[in-house]
Amino acid sequence: MKIAYCIPSLYYPSGMERVLTLKVNYMTEVYGYEIHVILTDGRDKKPYYELNPEIQIHQLDINYDLLYGMPLYKRIWGYIKKQCLFKKRLNDCLINIKPDITVSLLRRDINFINKMMDGSIKIGEIHFNKSNYRTFSDNKFPLFIQNIVRHYWMRQLIREVCKLNRFIVLSHEDAKEWTELDNVEVISNLLPFCPKKKSLCENHKGIAVGRYMPQKGFDLLIPAWRKVVDKHSDWELYIYGDGQREKLQFMIDSLNLQTNCFLEHNVSNIIDKYTESSLFVSSSRFEGFAMVILEAMICGVPPISFAYPCGPKDIINNGVDGLLVENGNIQQLADNMCYLIEHDDIRKRMGEKARENVKRYLPENIMPQWKSLFESLVNK
């Protein structure tokens, strides 16, 4: 089986790049597939996550990142020219590779992937939830203009996705949103690790993980933690990530949480940080799938999460291996954290169940779904 993947780059440490690397390594090492990864950006930059050396990388050298910072009129004209160049180079690359299946990660290539002349089966794979994909937010334009652009982009996307042989989404919750399509299948993300050690859920520590940006909702978590500390002053919360640190630190200082809430940088030993913790909190406003919930659960840490779109409602069995909270409800989030803090036996039991139940996302359980899909399409 020969598979080609289209993704902008691999040098940036985000979820999509991480999951793709896990999958293609598995396909190469376990199934013996011939994997090609086609990039447009990041020339001379090494992949952030280690790739099996048998995987072939094709750099088309389009460099969309050169457009950032340009005036709008130059950006639009430059984008049009780069799209034309991308279309030609991608077509030539695929004709040369002759893959059985080409997988689009639904970035810029989705606008013309169905027009490629290589004859391969085309699949789309999205790592975002529909309601927060292809949004257009720019305060330079009136709200009605932003809405027009957003609706146009979504109609354009639906038109192309309809032509794909299959369209893969990460959660059953998100699958229900794509009512315009009849080619949708659900294949969830896979766990990146399965450590032997696990949390005993005895330390008076909570943990949260994610980039310091509004999407992650740490501005909601910090005031919720203030309510927790009012009742349980011996508990500490550690938030691991990088980004817009100043506003969050100002909030921590304003709420007098300097000795109970800490903004930490990204660390390479995140498994150690999970296993040192006794509860995990996900306060995002939205996600594609919420990989960090999987990571915490496999480390035996019970999760408490807003029921945001998408992922938590697919992953967490509420009251059994974690707790779901009304999306954005700070008081309810605080109450549920206090509940687990105050009930040691329930917290430990949920941690055990979390580790057991989340194993359904291990590679050996997720990857056969991809193998079955590929073989069913090729053998039609």
C-alpha cells in the first residue's frame, strides 16, 4: 500500500503534526506501507517529532509563511500566485509518486485535491471541529463582512469535501454536525504513549496542559481555582504551556494565587508531571479532539472537563472515569474539582477507571480502523 499525506509542515509541535507522525510511523513499521509526506512550508527545518527514516518527505517549497506580515492586498495576490504554484507542483508530485491513496489534512490543498490527475483515491482528514473551522475574525472588517466570508469559506469547503471518497472526523459529536455530507466516518486520534507508571492520586496537585491562548480557557480555570483554594488552601495547580503568559499571570496575581497556581513552560517529561498530579482539568472553549484528556487518563489521572465541542463527551464517561461540566460554567467547574478533592476514594477509583477505559485509544486499537478503511477503498 502506498499512501501520500498532504500537510503544510512538520517542524511545529502541534497536535496535528504529532498525530500524523504517530500514524505514519505505525503504518510503516507495523503494516509495511510506503508512506510519502508532502509539505509546502518549513524548508530546511527538521520535523519536530521523529519520523521513521523509511518515510519519504517531498518539500514543494511554496512557503506560505512568507505572506505573513504583508499588507492585505499583497497577501491576497501572493496567496493566489502561491496556490497556482502549489496546485501544479502537487499534481506533478502525485503523478510521480503514484500513490494508492492521497490523504488531505484539509489545509490549502483541499481547494484542488480532487482535481489532481494521479488517479489515487482521495480522503480528507480534519483535526478541527466544524463549528470552529474556517472562521474569519478580523476587527478591521464589520461583523457582517466577517460572517459573509465565513459562510463563503464553509460553502467552498463543503463543495470540495463532498467529492472525497471518505471524510474522516475525530468524534461522533462532530460527525453529527456535517449534515451536508454522506461520506463521513469517525476515526479518533490515538494515544501518544502508555506509561508503566501511573498516578496514585494522593498528591495535593492539579494539572492543566495547553497553549496559553484564549481557546484553552485558562482565564476561566484560574478564577475557578480561586474558589477551590478558598476551601482547600493546601492544593496547588500547575498549568504547562507557552504563549500569552502575561495576562494569565496578572490574573493569578490579582486573585492572590501566587502560592497555589503556577504557569509552567512546556516540558519534555510531561508524563512525570501527570503522574505527580491527582486531578486534571480541561477548560477549553473548543477543541478538535482534546488529546490532553487522553494523556492524563492513561496516566491514571481523573479528568474534569467542560463539555465543549468536541471530544470530552466522546472520551469521558461522566461519573465513571471523569467528570463533565456545563461548558463555560466556572462555579460548576470549581464544585467538581472540590468534589474530587474531598472524596479520596472516588478520585482514586476514577483514576483507575480512566486508565483502563482510555486504552481503547491505543494505537493497536485505532490503527486497524485506518487499515480496514484503506483496504476497503483500494479493493473496491
